[in-house]
Amino acid sequence: MSEPCNIAAALPRLARERPDQVAMRCPGRGGRYDIALTYAQLDARSDAIAAGLIRSGIVRGTRAVVMVRPTPEFFLLMFALFKAGAVPVLVDPGIDKRALKQCLDEAQPEAFIGIPLAHLARMLLRWARSARIRVTTGARAWLADTTLAEVERSGAGATAQLADTAPDEVAAILFTSGSTGVPKGVVYRHRHFVAQIDMMRSAFGFAPGGVDLPTFPPFALFDPALGLTSIIPDMDPTRPAKADPRKLHAAIARFGVDQLFGSPALMRVLAEHGAPLPTVRRITSAGAPVPADVVARMQSLLPDDAQFWTPYGATECLPVAVIEGRELSRTREDTERGRGTCVGRPVPPNEVRIIAITDAPIETWGDAVELKPGQVGEITVAGPTATDSYFHRDAQTRLAKIRERSNGGGRIVHRMGDLGWIDGEGRLWFCGRKSQRVVVDGSTTLCTEQVEPVFNTHPHVRRTALVGVGQPGAQLPVLCVELESGVDAAQWPRIASELRHLADGQVHTAKVARFLRYPKPFPVDIRHNAKIGREKLAAWAAKQSLAGGEGA
């Protein structure tokens, strides 16, 4: 008998096959890793919680907001909700509070499950007013109907819980971070989660028994389905750039971590710390392009046979393509010459194609203009993890999805909103976000990832951001510059002159009209602390240009 199409279906099987293997360890008070759940415990307790949730009215199809920190309660809850066939709604807690309220209102949840602080915010800020069932992880049912502990007790002794969910049933609503626009609720169906597990297993060679340090909590949900042990790091997952590398190294050494997932910002933290990682055999980093110097430094800290993977994808479709660190290093010179960042080959069975750039909806694939290899356009992907809609966002769905009627009667092609091109070896090159391109005139469009790496080679430059000032079609290309820590601002005129010399060396970078020194660290996204907030920088650059601010 085959398992139901449900990410939680692997739990009962693994509980039978390896009941005593630790599924996850979490730090308790003082950072001590004194909280652990075996596969048998994770399966049994999530069964009890699922049964209790059903008795409280959170049943198959119920949309339930989950605002719980990455603790055992979070993982128990998520698997319980999947087992019950309910629909968890996840929103980044660190996003702007007005945007968060909008997300919760759009999701129209029927239940709200959160820590006491989340319930207080719910009451004061009038979040999720549609939620009629309220569960708290606190010790008392303060501002809620019941506690999670009471829910679990009410379901204790229940038989195995696992809804026989169909592939097309809605499994979850995951809101994007909104780093380049308004957050949108991505509708995940059960087949999307199951396909992600299969594709990651084959792409990265995950095998049961490994020990993972997932520094982005949602990725820890994949570990039990893969038979891995998760070591939940002692850090604030919304601020990976501020993680304490000593705590991460202590956990890695103590539990023999052999693989870890982290954003480029976290990779930089480990790279700058500089301590070897002798037990780690696999690193996966996603969320934004990983700087070449970080990749090189991390590889020097790993064993010779270790692999450093940088998958490319988005909340709407993951994974799309993948490249290993050694191949990425070999493309470094091309990146620094302005070709873009190589993100590797499509993960089978994905089909990646490039289409002509347009900001208008494309209803059917026949209306798209497919480009040849070597031409820069918008990246599209069709495959088993390509989601088909945003929740209650029909206009955004039309902009992001193309119906391929000639292929099986209705395959969905997802528009990544990214620009790129495919080389003669079938590798995909990322050139930047479509919304962040700078359109100078009818014949000149500049892409962030083809311009910035040229200037990032300067020894006194930490990073740069290309932005456009003015209306698209007549924009002034401006390069915002963040200097390395410790570089005296008095050196800026000399540095700006050297950047201009670099710019004049290539046709596309020579189009940059002005260089501006940004006086603080660049604004970055909440989720990964890696995507530069170019929209904010563009607004700042426009003010500087009008005021004649410091620049060259």
C-alpha cells in the first residue's frame, strides 16, 4: 500500500524503521541542548496533537496561522497539522507589521496558533480577526481558548492520524518575504511538498541517518521526511548575519553535524570566523547569490571531499537549478566580467526556458517569445514543484503564471521574476530581479548581477547596488557603494575615481552615470539577510541626486 501524498507520511514509516533515532534536538535555557525528540516520539506526539486539534475544530482544510518560534512545539504542530489535513499559514514574523496584518487578513484563517506574545499582538493589532479557534503554546490559555498542552492531552491515546490527502489538496499557504514587493501567499499543494523532497534527495544525495544544522526553520521540516536528525541552532533565525559562530561550531562539534543549510549571510559569518568544519560533508546555501569569496573561503574550511551546493529557486518553485561550489568557483572570472552568476543546471525534471522581458501578463505559452541560448530574458520554469497560484491574489497570479495548453492540457509555467540566460552547456546564469533592472533607453537595459560584481572586486568595497533614478525608459544608472568596515570615508573620492576606471573597461558598466557612497550597511531582506533592498536604495539615491549629495 502506497503512502498518502502528504509530507507527514514518512513519519510513521521512520518511527517503525528507526524509532530511537533522534529526529531533532533544540536548545533550551542557556543554550543547553537538553530537548530532544526521537522519531517515535515525534510521530506519537504529533498524532496526539493532530487528534486534539481535530477535536477542537481544526480539521481537514482549516487554515491555521502558526506563529511559533523554532522549538519542538513548532515542528510537532506543523506535522500535526499536515496529519490532520489542515492548512498551516506561515508568515515571516519580522516583516513590516502593516504588511503582516495584511497577510493575515488575506489568508482569512479560521484558527490562530501562537506563542503568548503573538496572541497579545493579535489582540492589540487586530490580526486575523476571522480566527474563531485560538491555541497558545503558553502554560495558560491567556487570550486563547486552550493551550497546546491541553490539545495534546485531549488527543492522547488516539490511533495513528494521517489524512489521506490528495495530490492537489492545499497543504499550506507560505507567504513570500516581500523583499522585492508586497508579500504574497503561495499556495502549496501536497504534491509540491512531496516533489520537493524527492528532488532534493536526488539532487543533493541526502541519505537517512545524517545530522543536519538547518539555520532556516522551514527547511528543518524536510529533515524528518528525509530521515535526518535536525540540530536546531541557538540563534535568531530572522537575523542570520548576527549569528554567533562559536555557538554554531559548538553544536556542529558536539553532535557530529555533517550537513548544514544557511543563507549567504550566515555563510559569511562562518567564513569570517575562519574555524575548520571537519565533520561537515555537505553545505547548502540559498536565498541570494553566494559571493565568490565566501564560497572559496568556506571550501577551504571543509574537508576535501565535502560539497558546497547553491540551489536556485524561490518560494513559488524550489529547487529550480543547482551548482556545486567548485564549478561556481570556475565561473568566478566570468561573473566578475559581468556575465551574471552561474546557478547551474536545472534539477530534473524541471524545464527552464528564457522568454523576452515584459511586465505584462502572458496567458498561454504560445503568447510568450522564447529566446535562444545566450540571450538575456526572464527565467521561466515548468516542473513538479512549480506552484500554480497566490492565495486571493488573482492579478499577481496572472502576472506570474503561464498556462501551457499544448503540454498535457494545462501545465503551469512559473515566471521567476528574475532575468538570466542559458549558455551553450545548458547552464543557467542569473542576472538579477526583473523589477530591479535599470532601463536607460529603448536599447539599453542594465541588470544588477551583471554590473555589481565588476565593482565588487575593488578591495575597499564590501558590496554595491545598481539602482535607477527616474522613470523606466529614461533612468539614470546609479551605483550605491558600501565600503568595507574600517575604510575611512575620506578615501571616497579616490575610490570613486577607481570605480569609474573599472566602469570604463566594459561597455555595459560604462553606462553607470554616478557613484554614491552609502553611509551605513545596506538594507537587506528579513528572511535571509542577503537580498539587498535596492528599492530603498533607489529612493535614497533619488534624494541624493536632487540634493547634490556625496557622489562621483
